[in-house]
Amino acid sequence: MISKRGSFAILLLPLSICMAHADSASKGYFNSFKDGVSQLFVPKPTHSADKIDISELSKFPLDTSKVSELPVVGRADTAPLSSYGNAIPKQLGIIDAVHIAVQRRPEITQSIASVSEQVSNIDLARSQYYPQLSGGVSTADLTSGERGRQVVSLDATQMLYDFGKVKSSVNIAEARMLQQQAEVLVSLDRVSYDVASAIINVKRYQEITRIAHQQIKGIGRIAEIANLRAKAGISSQADPIQAQSNLEAAQSNLVVQETQLKQYEQRLRTLLGFNVSNVAWSIPDALVTRAELYAEPDFTKVPNLMMALSAVEVAKYQKKQAKLSAYPTINVRGSLSQAINGKNPNNNEDDGFYNSIMLEASSNFYQGGAIAAQTRAASYAEEAARAQVNTSYLDVLDQVRLIREQVENKKRQMSILVQRRETTVRTKELYQEQYKLGTRTVVDLLNAEQAIHSAAQEIVSNQYDIYSALAQYIQVTGRSRDTYELNNMTIQGFEVQP
């Protein structure tokens, strides 16, 4: 028999279980309610910063119609400068090639568009000098009995004095425009150098390929002689094999040089927009004279330094703007309002009309130290910009010195290489006579042939190394626009004036 105490405990058990369930349910409801309310004030981010979704990045459309190879691309409001049209020229110089490239390269288009953006930002900053008009329609308090009332209002505000805050905004926008203009010059110099460097290397490997063909012919003649002598029993049977091995090595070298040539031709095709394999390239003597290798560079005309100096100006004006934000702004303000279907709250008249003119002064007295923090940030930005100026100056100075030293060494090496080529030619002639007499082996003859072509290849490489160094020097010192005749020339609607 179950006791009363036991039966009472059994009766309470379902109640305790229900209370436990009710308590857990109320806690869950409270937590969900708290989470919902918290998201109203502190919403959770909708995107993750610790992962990359390729499907999101690859969903944007790609339009390649603007970068077609032919015809030469120009902006819609300007005609291309190229006088070749769709015809591929048979002969082209570096200057003409640079003119074609700068008219079609999208990085220059991007830089020019960014300049236009900054010009619009100047107009945006200047707009604060002019009256600011606003208007609209509002209803009455929807919880009151006049919820059907509407009020049409028009407000006008004219800034009278702001201690130079608008002017500093204009100065910042103008400095950024100058910085972006310097970026255009950087793009022009980069494209010009890429074209010049590609043409120089195309010419280099055309010459080296020609030498490689001559090397194959020379070794082929030695191989024929070795075969004839081996068949006649005059020389060893190993001589033809040795000659064939050297011939195959020369053929492999030709493939390597032709590959290099094709790569630079493809690079040039991308820059110019047409097949360049049948174009005869020329490197003008003016490339050497206009480079002015030993003249003192004008560092104020180096685009990278221009960008760094304009960044200093931007930081200076930002610092000034941060300090001025603590000062008040004085405005004159006028307003008009007309009530419809109710009373005008400004004068409490039915369908009333109200107007007013007033002076107002507003200032940010305290923002938790925001102005001081902005001033410090701008000061550090100015310091960083000045350091960038010094870094750019040292980089240019270092490259100028290295290029000059490289050119000097190449010049000294050139005379030695010319003498070496003459010596190897004479050595080959002597070895041929001695080979006929049996005092020299075919290996000696092959080595002499290899030495001749090796010396010729080094001379060509040395010569075009000098051209490459000069092209780099032109870019580093900001002389691209003078050398490649880009001044006073309309480039995609943009003109560079010296």
C-alpha cells in the first residue's frame, strides 16, 4: 500500500516536470527576444571577412569589346592619332609605336578618368559656397486628430563664414587632382618604357637568331668535312659524331632564341594591338642623345616625385581641415511653408503660409576627442608623405647611378668583345689549316666556330643592354614625354603641356 506522503510526491512529480519545461521555454523565449532586440541596435554583419566566395567574385560581366586588337582604341570624343588605320605597317620606329600604344592602353584611360573624377570633386567642394536649397512635404502627427494635414516647405541656406573650412576642402580636392595627374604621367612613362623595351628586345633576339642560324651553317660545314674525311679514312669515325652533337646543340639554341623572340613579339602585339612579326623595327639615334645620360636630372619633373609631393599637400590641407572643424559656421537661413488641409504648425493658422529669415551658427563643441585624433592622424599622414618624397628621391638617385655605371661598363666591355671576335676569327682560320694537315682535331675546329658565334652574340647582347639601360633611364628621370614626343599631343582626350 502506498503511503499518503508517497502519493503526494507522485502527484507533485508531473507538476515539477511541467514547471521545468515552462521555465526552460521561458528562458528560450527570453533569449530569442533579447537576441532580436539586440539586432535592432547592433545588427550582425551580413558578410564574412574571413572567407572568399569565388561564385560572388566571378558573377560580374566581362566586356572585352573595348580592348580589341584592331583598330587602335581611342576615347569616344577623340580620333586615334594612328595614321595607319587598320593596315599593319611594314616598318615602324619606337616613337611611332609609343604613340600607338598610349592611344589604346586601358591603364592610361583609367588614370585620365580618375583625373576627371577629381575635377568633379573640386566642383563638389566648391558647391558649398553657393545657396543650398531643400524642400518637401510632411504630414501631421499620425497619432493626433490632424493626421490628414500636409505642409509643403522650402528651405534655403547660404554659408556666410566658416573660417576657411570649405576652402580647405577645395584645396584638398585640387591637391588630389594634381596627384592623379601625376599618376597619368606615371602611366604614360610606364607604357612608353614597355613599348621601347619590347622593341629593343625584339631587335636583340632577331640579331641573336640570325647569329644562331649562322652558327648552324658553320657547324654544318664542319660536319660535312668531318664526314668526308671519316669516309676517306683520314680522320677518326668519332669526328662526325662529335660534329653532329654540336650541330644538334646549335639547333636547340636556335629554338631557345626563337622562343624568346616570339615572347617579346607577343608582348609587343598586346601593347600595340596588331601582329608585329612582319614589322621591321628601327631604333633611332635620338634615343641615345635625348636620354641625356650625363645631364643632371630635373627631379621636379619625375612623376613619382610629383605624386609624392602632391600627397604631402593633401596631408597638409587635411591637417588644416581637421583643426578648422572645431570652429563655428555662420549661415543665413530662409524658409517658406504652406499648410494644406490643416493648420500650419509654425503660425497655427488654417491653411496658413509662413516665412522666416534667420542667422544661425553651429559648431562641434565636443566629439569625444575626434578632432584631436583627426589632427594627429593628418600630422602622421603628412610625415609619412614627406618620408615617401625622400624615398622616391633616393630611389631615382640610386637608379640613375646604377644605370650610368652599367652603361659605362658595357662600353668598356664592348671594345674587348670586338677584339675577341677578331681573335676568334683568326683562330678559326688557323685551326682550319691545321685540321687539314692533321695537327688539329675536329673538336678544336668546333670550339673555334662556337667561340666566333659566342663573341658575336655577346656583342649584340651588350649593344642592346645599353639600349635597354637608356630606355630605363628615360623612364626613371621622367624624360619619356620629351624623348617620345608626347608633349602637346592629345592622348585619349588628355594633353600634356611641358
